[in-house]
Amino acid sequence: MLGLALTFPFAATAENGIVHDAEYYILEAQHGEVWASDDQTVDARLAEFRERNGGKPPNILYVLVDDLSFGEMGIPEMNYIRGSQTPRINAFADEGLSLMRMYTEPSCTPSRVALMTGRHPVRNGLGEVKATVAGEGLATEEVTVAEVLSDNGYNTVHIGKWHMGDIEQSYPHNQGFDYASFPIHQQVLLGFMTPESDASQAMQGWLPGSSNDPFALDATFKPDGLVYSMEGTRGELAREVDFEAGERWTQAHYDAMHQKYQTETIEQLQRLSAEDKPFFLQYWPLIPLEFDRTRFDTIETANGGTGVESLKQLDKWFGDIIDEVDRLGIAENTLVVLMADNGRFRQFDSTLGFSQTIYRGGKVDTSEGAIRVNAFARWPGMIAEDTLAGDMIHISDLFTTFARIGGAKDSISTDRIIDGLDQSALLLEGEGPGRRDYVFVYGTDNLAAVVKQKFKLELPAPGLPGVSAKVYDLYRDPGEQSPLTEIALWASASYQDIIERHMLAAQAHPHSDVGRGHPYSGIENLRPESKTMVENFMSWQKN
Amino acid sequence: MLGLALTFPFAATAENGIVHDAEYYILEAQHGEVWASDDQTVDARLAEFRERNGGKPPNILYVLVDDLSFGEMGIPEMNYIRGSQTPRINAFADEGLSLMRMYTEPSCTPSRVALMTGRHPVRNGLGEVKATVAGEGLATEEVTVAEVLSDNGYNTVHIGKWHMGDIEQSYPHNQGFDYASFPIHQQVLLGFMTPESDASQAMQGWLPGSSNDPFALDATFKPDGLVYSMEGTRGELAREVDFEAGERWTQAHYDAMHQKYQTETIEQLQRLSAEDKPFFLQYWPLIPLEFDRTRFDTIETANGGTGVESLKQLDKWFGDIIDEVDRLGIAENTLVVLMADNGRFRQFDSTLGFSQTIYRGGKVDTSEGAIRVNAFARWPGMIAEDTLAGDMIHISDLFTTFARIGGAKDSISTDRIIDGLDQSALLLEGEGPGRRDYVFVYGTDNLAAVVKQKFKLELPAPGLPGVSAKVYDLYRDPGEQSPLTEIALWASASYQDIIERHMLAAQAHPHSDVGRGHPYSGIENLRPESKTMVENFMSWQKN
């Protein structure tokens, strides 16, 4: 008998008072002693590091690539299979640990929210964010990893994609970053809604005059007046930059935006590394989501898709960043993590040059192709080079793990469920000590699947019995094509227990509301057309 | 204008008088000068090697694994994805060149025939061989790589699977090998037709007394009296070994057969390396095709399928062989090539633990999943370590390449089409100088598809126009799921030219007949039950 202490999930436990989801306590009751021992090892190694590093924890550079399916970076053989080129990222992978079982949420906003808050976005209403103006976003009440680290002596900077809301409280410089440079929206509005994309037939219906002006009767249907690139400093209003009133957004603007974020990241590395405080720098590039074939003078990959060509660019840029880290002499006191936020959007495969390869499906579904990504961690002297680990890990775990490594774990809120587990032992000691054998897979606010180690159960449609659930063996059937009825017949009951515990925990610690506000609030130089668009939106909104 | 010399494919050309397929001459006309220069480099390097090696060409150890899909060996990341373990093969891959675009034929016999003869098996009637007694096989008139090397001073030994016929002329010791130890049939009859397989419901209908004896009215329908393991020495009759008259073949026999071939390979390495002559040693193991779950005391892989467990065994055994090569001090004068003969049989995926992953389909179809395999070549000092090459290569190319490296190219027949191209420059100089941008893909005797570099055209059904062919971009769409009509509309015409040239060449050099004879001929100790089975077969046969 295991004699599980069934006090979970209704109270905080000894682990710094952090409240985890119920499933964690099932495992802690079975492995708590080993974990405590692992923690001692980790604490000793982190203490030694700080001693070498002038008493300071390491810098953290976190690079999050948008929409890249598992296998698209860091594995040389896959380059040959796909006709792609990621030599710098492959070399980076060899310098550290490849996390072979990193789970994310199924799309951009949820994955980014899970990283920032350590919580499944269902807990804070951010399972998705509308593409255009929404008046919603990350709430002030959420505590981000930037806030946690900032409270513990870190300089914090965010560069690139953000996509967690269009209201003042949700902007990165209001969520723990000292400085942020970011587009308020995502790449559909930046890379798709351009005259070039219309001309190449990648997009239809948006450009005035194209497609026979299909929405001519209602001038408010098509977004006109979108805010693009922003800059913000903690405690100040944001400013829209690099765009004038009356201008038309084009591919050239989008290209310039990529270059700007890359350049700013290098500049921030130079600036931050000269400071006395450690830094937490996020670079979340917009590429390789590129639809414009004409921007490439010559196609250099055997694949030739715009996304694959752009990935080659990203690879070079990532290499430039790593070169800069090394040149600045901060390699050994900087933890660098590179990963993708979710799998590719399958719909654009033929243009971008990607396609379903190892795992089935992609972004916005709940198959492994949506939620399994390549992830790599480098920290010379602290993380063993050229290693791989098969332990399960979820993007939310990085919240807790970064806090631990940054000496900031005590700043994690204890009044809410933190899904992210401390995986410092996995990063620092390598394969084996992972603390997770489960992942809850949400579509938006609906639980769609539960992974327990090797098997993934896809929840049956409402009204169907538990034994009708599809259970997949993720090793034997990575494409999730052959559900195993014989396993569902017994295991669905155990999965039901997991789900019940998960729901009970959420009852004890109810979900928070999404942040709400006036779209484009907190921007000091809103253009007239943006103001008009917001007014149109507000005219029928209640908030 | 290229000014192609359109004398092909009707006459032998300058290249040692070897006659290749028409497509080769299209490329030779465009790249012949570069190839001549590459050949000079290769010749110089081979000459230097022989000088260092007492005037002798290198040993060649050729390990051919049965039925293993691309991605199942040699790529550490894939081990994590599949829950499999091939650490020794992965390490071996790092010591040499990974051929990332090795094509084979779609199943065992054709692939092995292509290797042995350098010819597509359609040219010698060996697109398939019947599972039980057939009275057919590799004809005496075919010239094998073993004969070519043997004629040029090599000791030659074959150990393990053969599966190129059940007639005397087709046995390996009658096809150029000094000694051979091999089962006459393949694994269905060895691993499937056992009481253990019947008990586990992997096989039905064969074991007397099981399945309500479904063929009780006709005692000749079920093969009874199959010959199993054989040994043969050049110029002598074969002997069946390790099986007595009246015995019932069981899993224990199959297990013992695996161990025997592994042990014999090690022993032959020891014996051959002590000889003055160089050796050509083939080891073609029967594992990982294993269906008996009960033979594994403990399951050690996360996957747990019998094939994946058995692959772990194969990996260890392959490691033992490489260790022996190294221990014997012959590493630097031994070219070791490891590859699979074709993709997995998808039907047994759930038991074996494999499944479709990178490429679609498997054995006996004509998708990339059937004909793309992992292949690795190691030759310290001659082949660069830890490299990959994306050049196209076909298993038949190894015939010509082994002959070239063995100094035996002049012994290649000049009176028939040799499909295999000399890819020595690719092996020795690494990525780039590959001589092939095409592969003809045969089902059995029907041309099913043509690969030209990046695009694969699947021939339309008879009676449909060429433009209805499906054309796949193998980089953007490795799963061959989205045929590109826009490419078929122009490229199908060029593909038709390729096919016409290919057919014209076959008219000028017609196909040979398959070897025919008395089943189980050339065996000195045929058991009574085997004689009876053959008599039953011959009673209605004409040959």
C-alpha cells in the first residue's frame, strides 16, 4: 500500500507553499524522498554556481520560436529528410540538453501564458485571444515569471511576439518587464494582411479593391486601423513605433519588424550583460512564419518553402545571438533555452514547405503534432553537453524552474494552482529525475486529452462512456492512428480518477477571470484610424 | 544546348565497358568531366590505401538488417520518439557516413538481388519469390558481387538470411561465396509458423490441431517438411543442419538460429582476418523480426514491442561485431556498411512496436516508407566520421561500388544492364558527388514510380493519361499525401521521356529468365518429409 496522504489538492504543501494540481501529489507521495534528495543536489550546485558568479544567479535567455513542428530544428537527420537547414541550432543542441518530451499548449497565446504564469491558460481565461481587437488579455492579478524574477533582482526585457492581449494591463512592460518591444497582434495580421500576400493569393478579402470588395456594405467588418509595433517601459505608457497615420501595412514593414527585433535582441544582450544585475531576456521572433515568396532573392534550401527558407534565416540569426553571448563572455553564467511554442499550422504547409512528419496534426488541434516541440537548454558547466532526456516536461514547468534557478521560488504565488513543476533536477542532472508523468491537454477551455506517461487518452464526446475513449501508445503509435480499445477498457477508469482529481482541485482553487479593458488602452500615440476602429468596437461592447 | 551524345542505351560506353540504364547517360553527358576528375581522386586514394595495406584492397563487412523503417536506427532522437534503444548503431553512425537517401527495392528478395547483381530484379525475374517451395531462384547466369570479388582475390562468406531461391544454383555457396550458413526460407516460415506463434494468436491455420484444422481435407495445402537451416561450401552439396527428421519447428529453433548466425559471424571475422586475402563477409541477421513476447524475460524498452526489444538485441550484437572488428585490429582496412533491406511490414506494427513515422507506408508497397532505409558506412581514415550525405543512392549501387573499391570493376559483366552506379566518390569524398538523381521503383515486374531528385511520380493506372500521375515533393511532403497537379501538368511529359528511354534500354538488353529447378535440389541430407513435400509439388509442376 502506498498510503497516499490524501490532503491534496485542497491545501498548500511544504514545497515553498506552492499549490500544484492534484496529480502532482499522487507522484510526490510516491517519490517525495527521492525528490528531496535531488533538491539538495540541485541547491548545492546552484549555491556553488552563485559563489563562482559573484553571489548572483545566472542570466536567462529564453528564445521561443513560433509554430514549428517537432523535428524541424536541432536534428541534422531531419534537415536531410525535409530539405531544410538549421546548422546553428543543431550545433546549439549539441552544446546542451535536448528535451525530447516537451509539451506545450496547442497554440500561441495559451503556450505563452503557460510559460509566463506557470498555469494552464484555462485558469486565467486565455485559452485563446481574438485575432483583431478584443479588449481582453493577461490580467494584472496574474503573476508572471518576469515579475517573480524582477522582484528578486533581475533586469527583465521582452523582445518580439507577445500576443497576450490588447489592453494596458496585459502589455509586457506592465507584466514584469523593464522594457519591451513587441507587436500587439500576431502574424496573421502582420504577414498575411498585406498587399503582397493578396497578390500571391495567400490571403483574400482584406485588401481594399481586391476580391471585388466583398464587404463593401459594412466598412467596419474589416479591421482598419490596427496597431502594429509597440515599445514600452515599465511604469510608462506604450508608444506605437515605425508606422505613421494613414500608412498601409506591407511586407516591407513586416520584414523590417523581424530585423528590428533581431537587432534589438543583440543590443539588449550587450546592454544587459554590462549591468551588475542578472538578466531575464526573452526573444520571441516572428519568423519563420513568412508567406511572401518574392522576398527571397535565391532559394537556398532543397525544400524551398517560404517557411523553410525563413527558418534558415532564423537559424542564422539564432547563431548570431549565441555568438554574441559567447563573445560577451557570458556563456557560462547564462542559461539559454530555445524551443517552439506549438506545432505548425497544417493549413499552410504547402506554401511554407513544412508538413506533418513525425507527429500527427498541428497547431489548434490537440494531437502530439500540436503540443510536442523541440526544446534545448544550454548552460556550460551546469548542463551536460550533447545529451538528451526523455522525461516529460510542460512549458509551464519553465516558470517554476526559472524561478528556482533564479533564486526566486519564494515569490511564486501560493494562493492559486501553479501547474508548472520544478524541473531543475532534470535540467541540471540530466535524464531521469523528471517530476511529471502527466499532461492535461486543453483545446481552449475544454479538457481534450490526458497524457499519462506512455499512453494518451483522448476524451470521448459528451454523452459517450469513458471506455469509448481513444487511448494511444505514444511510442508505438506516435501518429495517434490506432486507438487501443483493450487498454481503454481498464485504463479509462484510472484516467477518470485523474480527471476527477483535476476538477476537484479546480473547484478548491477556481479559475480567474481574463483581464478586460478598453482595446488599445495605454498607448500614448494612438492613430486616428485606430481610435475609430476602437470606437466602432466599443459602440456595441459593454466593457 | 547540351549536345547529348544519344548513343545510349544501346552500346557499352567507355566506363570499363559497363552498360548502364539510359538515364545514367543523360547525366553522364552533363557531368562526365566532373566525374572523371572525381574518379581520379578516388583512384589515387584507393591506390594509397592499397599501398598502406600490403597491396590489398580493404575487407568489406556488409550487414543487412531485415525490414526496418527509416528512422529506426542510427538517430538518437528517434530512439526517444519511438521508445527504442539503438545506442551501438547510433555510435557507429557517428563513426562514419550516414547515407540519408538510400533507396532499396520494396521487399526482401528484390533488395537482396539488387545488391548481389547490381540489377533491378525485374531484369532477372526475381521481383518476388514464393514463401514456401518454389523451384525458382537466382540463376547461375547472374553474376554476383561475391563472384566479382572472389574472382579478384577475396575470401567470401555469407551468414544469415538469403531468400533468393530454393534451387541448387541459387544457394550462396553456388553464387560466389566460399562458405555460407543460411536458412533457405524467410522469417514468416521461421518465426511465425511455430506453436508459440499459434498460441499467441499471431498466426492461425498452420499448426495441426489448432484452428479446428481448417485444411483437413487436403494434407498437401499446408507446407509440412520445410527445410530450415543450411550450410554449404563452394563446390559441395548443401547440408541441412540443427534439425532432425520428424521434429517440429519451434520458437526455440528460431532463437537458436539467431544466436548461431551471430556467433558464426564473430568466428568468421576471426578466421578471415587471419587470412592473407581480403574478405567480403555478409551478415544478414533475421532479427528484429520476432513475434514471441514470452521469450523476453523483462522488457527493457519504453516501447516494449517484440520487434523493438529484438532491435535492442540486434543493436547489442552489432556492437559486439564492431568491437570484434576493432579488437582484431582490422578497423582501418575494413569497410563496414550497415543498412536495412526495406521498410517495415505495417501489418505487424502493433505487435512489433513499430509504426509509420517519417515516411508513409512500408514493405511491399512503393511509397518512400517501403524503399527508403537508414544506411551507414564506416572506414576509418577513408570515410569521414560523423558526416551525413543527402545524395541519392540505390542498393544496387553498392554492387558496383564494392567492386570498384575491391579493385574488381573489370570483372563486372558488360553484356547486360547494370543499374548499380559507382558511388565510390560519394562514400570516400562525402556529400556532393553522387551520380544518381533518379530511381525506378518497381512493385514486382511493374514499374510503379519514378523518382527524379526531389519529385516522385507515381504512374497512373493503365488507361489514364500521363498528366493524371501523382507527383510528390519528397521534402515538403515526405508522407506523399498531397500530389501536385500543377507539377504533373508539365513534368509528367519529362517523366514519360525517362520511362521511354528506360524501356528502350530494356529492349536492347532484354530481361533474363529466373533460375528454375527442382525445389530443395543440391541438399545432401533432405529429410523424408521434405522429399514428400517436394514430390507433391513436382507432381503438378512442369519443370
